[in-house]
Amino acid sequence: MFVILILSIVLIFNLSYSHENGKHPYHNNYQNYYDDTFYTQNSYKCDLKKYCSQMESCEEAKFYLYKCGLKKLDRDKDGVPCEKLCK
């Protein structure tokens, strides 16, 4: 029971710290996925698109956000790019 309490406190602290610093708590997991898997399977290039209106899919928008660092695709900084496209 004590272990569960400690783990809960650590988890709550970690999530609140991440949000206070403007970081999405799962950003690193997405970053690793797009570095290792997605980039090698698709032919997207970082210098071709800049706006959500140019994206054809949510996956493409995620690629541009996480791999290319196009932060303006995530206006509310919740880790989800192009909110209308990625529902």
C-alpha cells in the first residue's frame, strides 16, 4: 500500500511539473516513434509544408510537429498538432 502511495505522488508531481514547463508528458515517446519508425516508412520532408491547411493527414501533421519541430502546428501546446485534423 505504501508503494502505491509513493508511486501515485511521483506520478502526480511528474505530470504537474511537465505541464508547468509547457511540455507535453508524452512528447518524448512520440519523438522516439517518429525518429525510429515513421520517418523511415514515409517520404515526408521537413522543408515542404508549414501550415495545417497543407497537411493531408493527422500522421503527416504529427511528423511535422515531432520530427521537424514545427511548433506552430500545436497552438495550445497540448502535444496534438492541427486540432481540426487530429480529432
